[in-house]
Amino acid sequence: MDVSNTRGAGPGPVEGVSGPGSTAVVPGSEGHERPPEGNFSQQLGWFLWALRMHESNGDYQANAGTSASTACGAYQYIGSTWNNYEGYATACDAPPPIQDKRAKRDIIAKWNQFGKWQQVAAQHFTGSWGNQPERWNDCPAACDFNPTVWEYVDGVIGKMRSAAAARPPSGNMQPASFRTGDGGATILPADVPGAAPADVPGAAPGGDAEAPPTASNANTGSSTADGGTGLSAAGCAVPNPDPEIGGEDDQGSGPYLLTPAAAAQMRGGGLDPQDPCSSSFFVARELVKTARRVHADPESPEWKSHGDEQDQENARKYWSMVIETSGIFMDRSGAPGEACAVPPPDDPEEPWSISFKIISVWRCEATRIQDLYLVTDGEYEGEEFKYTIQEDRAAAIQTLVNEALSVSYGASKWKTEDCDNADEEEPQGIFPMTKDEAEEAEVTDRCDVESNIAGAAKMVLAVEKTPPKDRPDELGVFQPMIGGWEKLGIAMGTDLDLFALIGPGRNGYEATDECTQVMTQFLTDAAPHATEFAELTEPPSMETVYSEWRPKLDAVEEAHGLTNPSNDPACRIGSWAPGFNNTVAQIASGLAGDSPHSANLSGLSKYYQGREDANTETPPVVGEDTLVIPRLALRPLKPIGAPVAADAGQAWSQLGSNEGVTLPLSQVAVEYAWFFGGVIPPFNSAGKLIGSLENGGGGTSDGSGPVQVEVGPDGCPKEAPRNTLREGAAEIGINKLCVDSVAQARTPEAAKAIKWALTHLGWSYTMNTEPSKGPTRNDPEWADCSSFVSRAYRSAIPGLYSGNAPTTETLRTHSWTTKIPFSQLKPGDLVEPNSGHVAMQLANGYKVHTNTGSDVSRVERAYSSAFWSGWVNANNR
């Protein structure tokens, strides 16, 4: 027939053809799906769409991706078969209507020859095996990347059924070749798990078209109708949200808050943006296309699957770039780049307290930062100075907000009545700023409370998103630790320069051999000249040690060119820590025994003992001492203790969550990337499916028992057993705890372990290992602390261990656990507060664990310190 008189190429009916269709199959089709019922016009539309999606994901400019093949275009015609059709050298050179026209001509001819859609697909794939189903268990050629014929046929028929579910026989005709931009593609997305990425199709020499890249991608495209308007593929039979999500103005539409343009693309293809299945597949296909463009950019982050921490960080950045670049998601930030503002008070007659305003604005600004680098310490590792970063976002944000309260209250006591913005000399405002500081913070009136708070937050926190290695360090190796507080002079006072050199005071001092030598040499050189110290028979008092005796030692050092150990590079770091002066005192006492200057050395020993005794908490002096206590304190300083008003309680409880904060798309992208891990085949370099959807979070086959709670499509529970969310966790909710924890997890395995743990709350506690005495720690619905977290990880890493689960003591000795500093914990990591208990870290400042015979597995506040902490490395099992 003359196909020029036809219209459309699927997924709707092809206009201009008529006649009955057929669901007939070839002999030996047991276990293989039949084509969907419909007339020939309908079946032709479904088949053409299925063929395009199976061959190229609907990309009319797709190349074969291999030098061994000339195949290209939506239907992957090889050059010899295309044969300059309509004057175009290759299918890729032809516009979509010409490619559709050629495909319709060939498919109709094959239908007239065989009368069965299975054979049409097989003939298109092989070129000659359409009438030889006995050979379909083999691949025709290039078997290193081509599937068997049956796998190819099942993939096409499965997609044909998907199209029929989305566009049932009553649907209207939809023209093919609907373009979405450069390289265009049909709007109806492929059944992603069975689709071949368009950039790597395989070759089948002698056939009319190309095969999908691997056999594993075939034979998975079956789907069934579930009463919805979109696709209901296996594992995605999810009802539409009721009421609908968004859809008006700039709200975004559907579960993914798609832009109006993206939603229109879906509707143009007969899909409902509200349908979770259809929108998931649409978004997945768009992101796969975008990922190819980002991957081709030499500036995009490089990473490998299941790599080290840098690979994991780069993977998140990569997928954030993909999601931002795709242009299909609404940017949820109200005004990107604009400072956070204090919400209007509930009662205009009762304005918010200053503590509420500080907590609200600083929390908002900190939460908006995608990569937060709060430095908590640093030390030399060989020649390189390494910084310790607070890995727990909730803890980092809480620290910064606490410091904001401390600095502002310590400096101004939050008094506003004497504020004078015209003062050119003195810092002014709730966060006292100089004129120059206010200009940098873009604050025109330092006395305007809200403007002052917002400006200080934006100025200080702008530095916290910069990695420490990229911050200034000309003052000393600890300068990057100061971060944004360096921008506000009142915060560090005159301690700034010294802190940049020696860093924070530590809990205890351990002298190196090099430092011990420096101390010994200093005392030996100073002893002949320290005659005044011979009169000290007792350590001097706290009042006189600095006012009277320190100036005397300073004079000796200056007169004889001596360098105090605290100023020597070998001893400088930690010189304000408890124990430093005591170490000097002990060395002086030891030297006094055989020295001709014994009395002088004994006096120096007493002096340094007095220095040690004076090293106790004192109130900070504004303008001199740091107000960023205790993180940036050189010496023990008393906490400032800013008062938090009653109205600030709710704002305080939200620290660590993004509730009520409009986030930029760059940050939301990280959440999306983990969710799409189970939707997009090439989520990582190995092509494995990882992320929230790989494991639905249900029961496992390792004796864990069934899940007794309702689980959402992302694998996270929607509800928790009664009284298992404690200490404020119930206010956050089990689903948010799970989603936030999965988004921040260190590895895909950790993400799955989190979902297992949170879907197995309420298990009874037992340490029993003998079945004759009752339920054991390895039985379903029973566990002790270590068997609970071990089974969570065995659900994510099959074969992690066999038999009896590891105990707390043996857990940390396994090759697959890696010890890390407590400050670097992420959700999914393991924490032992003491040598006899272990818990799993969660987001938002919580943990999941079980630890007593009278209780069950549950969620409670996280520990503030640990005997041991570590993460599970699947590569070391």
C-alpha cells in the first residue's frame, strides 16, 4: 500500500490503514507474552512506537555507538538496508516523518508476509529468521552485545503492551515524530528497565535494524493496565495522587513538580503528569538524555561506581548537574540568591523574639547550602595538613546556629536602644558590624534587627560552602577552620591571628619527641638567666601568674633571644591545651636535679604549674577573646549561654531539617538523584541500578521475616509501629526520617540498610543464641543490637556473613567495617557509644537501635560521642 496516505506512527492508531489485528503467536510461545488486543490500525501504532523505543529510546538522531555498525535513526536502520531512501544517505539524515514513513512501509510488508507481530519483530531484527522460531533462542550475530531473538521479540512486545495500556483502543490518534528539542523523540517514554540507551545500540548484520545493547536489557518490558491513565509497569502500579499535586501557576505538576513545558510534553504524548508511573518513566528518559550531554562535558565531575568518598561526592555533584541541566523540574526556591527572611509573626501585636529571628534566618541560610564544610579540627599527616569536616549536616547546622547565638549575644547582649548606625568608629547592631563589614554584608542599616541578622548570616555562611583547601591560609594552617567568622571582626577578636597558627584548645596535650626536645633546649638556655624564679617555692596564683610572672619570663626571652616553646612550630599546635604547661613543668623539674641552676629550674617548674592551674574556664572578653565557643576557642572559655525565648522552641526543633525552607534546585537535585537511582539504568558507571527504588524495602530472603508496615514506592515506610519513634522523632515522621537518611547515605548499600532497619522497627530484644531456650538473636522479629544492624546490611549485601550474626565486639573487627572519626558519621554508618552496644546513625540527629530486653527496635536521638564509629564497605567483604 502507499504509506504516504497514512498519518501517525504511534503510540496512537495509525490513520489510513484498516482491518483486524491479531494476537496470534508462533509455536513454542509458552512463557512469552502475546501482543495486546486491538485492530490493525491500533496495533500498528503500538508496534511502531515500541520498536522505536526499544531500538533508540525514540531518538531520531541516535547512532549505533560502535565503529562496526552504520546503524542510526529511531529504528536503527543500517546503511545498506536504508539504501539512500528518499535521497537521504542515512536514516539519521532523514527527518522523523521520512524515518516513520520507511518504517511503516517495511513493517506493513512484514505483517502481510507473516501475520504475527512476533515474527515481524524477529524479521526486523535478523532480516531472515522471521519464519524460523526454532532458532530464536540464539542470537543472530555479534553475540557479545546482541540478545537472543526471543529476548529482542519479548522486549518489543512488552513495550507494545505498555503503549496499549497508556493508549487503549479508545484513545485518539497521536502523530509520531513529536519533537522535544534537538535530536527529538516521541514523548511517551520507554519502559525504562527494558529500554536500550540510545547511544549504545548493538548491531545485527544482515537485519533491517539494530538490537539493544545487552541481552540483560531485553525481556523485561512487560506491563499491565491498572486502571490508570499512564503506564503501570511491573513494580510501579502506584495510584495517582489525590488531590492532584500542583498544576497551577508556577507550582509545578505531579510527583516531580515538573515545569509547565515538561508537563505539556507529557500531555502532548497522551500522558498524565500526575501519574507516578508515567511521570517516572518520562523523567527517567529525559535525564538519561541529559546525562549523556553532561558526561560529554570535560568539566563534569569524574567518578566511578562504589568508589571512595571523593567518587561519592563527585557522583552527587554529577547528578545534581544532570537534574539542573534537564530543565524539567521547577526551581523550588522562591527567589534564588535572595537572603532568607523572618516569617511574619502569628500575632502582629507580639513580634518574634530576637532568638527566634536568629535561629530562623541562620537555619534557613545554612540549610540552603548544598555542600557545607564546617571544619572541626585539623592535623598534619606527614607533610600535608588535613582538615576534619563535620559530615552530619544536622550537627553542622546546629553548631553554626549555636555559634550565631553565642557571638551576637556575647557581643551585644541583643540591646538595640543605643544602636547608632551613623557611628563610623564602633561596630553596631545585634551582630556588631563595622561600616566596612556592613557594606560587605549588604546591610544599609546596622540597627535594623532583621536586616542585620540576615546580612550577617549570608556573609558568614557564604564561606562555609567553600572547601577548606580553597580558603585563605596566609595567617596559618588553622585559618580555614575559622571560616566565615573571620568576616565579622567581633567574633574572633584579637585571638584571630593566634588561632590561625595554633588552632583550638584540645582536651589533652601529647608532646611529640620534637616538641620535647624544643622544651628541653628552651629551659636549658633560660635557666642561667631566670634568677628571679628561684624564689618560687609554690605555683603562683591565677592572679599573679599572668600579671607578674609572665612578664618576667618575657623579659628573659627578649634579652637573650629565646623563643618560647609555645611559639615554636614544633610545639605551637595545642600549646593552649590542658597538659601543655604541665609537660614543660615536668621537664624543668627533671632538669633541676643535676643542674648548677637547680633553683632557677625548680622555680620555672612552679611557674609552669601555675600556668597549668590558671588554664581553667574564664569568661570571654569581647574584642579580645573569641566568641565562637568552644569550636574556635584557644583556651578554656565559659560558654556564653544566649537565652532562647519560648517562641523560638519550634524553630530550634527544626534544626537539621529543611521544613519550611525554599531550597534551590541544585540542592533538591541530590534528593532526586538518589530517588532516580532505581529508575535510570545508567545511574552509575557500572550500569547497576542503585538508590531508593532498587530494593522496595520489603522482607528479605535471609530469614528477616515480613515487613508489617506499609512501604511506599521509594522503599521507605509510610508508618511506624506504635511507640517506636521517640524523643521527637514522631514529629518528624518515619517517612521523612527514611527519605532524608537515604539521601545522605554514604553508599547505596547504606541506603538499603537504612530502609531495612526502618521497616523492621518494633522487633523484640534478645541476646539468646540457643534455640532450645526460646527465640534467638537471628530469628525473625527478634534481635540484639549487633544482629539488628548486621541483618540490615546483609539485606543490602548478600553473603555479607553466614550463620550467627556478628557481635558488637566482632563487628568492628570485620574486614568490611572501616573505622572513621565520629565527626564524619553519615546516615547508615555504625556507632558504638561503648564497647557493648552498636546503633545505626540516621539523619536529623537520630539513630535506630535496640538495646534492652524490656524494649524493642526503635528510633531515638543520636549519641553525642562514641567509643567507636565506622561504615560498611561492600568492596571489602
